[in-house]
Amino acid sequence: MNSYNEQRRIVAYLDSVQARLASLRELQSATGEELSALLPSVLDKAFKGEL
């Protein structure tokens, strides 16, 4: 049964890694959306020489 416990431990670890990865993907998506929203403003300031 030791092998079974080892397998369960590995599955639990992989599940936690998968959950963290999903969380990071959500953050990356939100950050990308924020950057896309800010880009026109930054470009406007750059062309006006305000940067």
C-alpha cells in the first residue's frame, strides 16, 4: 500500500500545481487586458512628447 500512498501524494501535488497554474493564467489574462486598455493612452502621451 505504500505505493498507493505515494501515488495519492503525487496526484495531490499535481492538483495543487494545476490550481496554481490556472490562477496564474487568470492573472496573466487580466494583466494583458489592463495593458491593452492603457496602450492607447501611453501612445497618445508619447506622440505628444509628454513621456
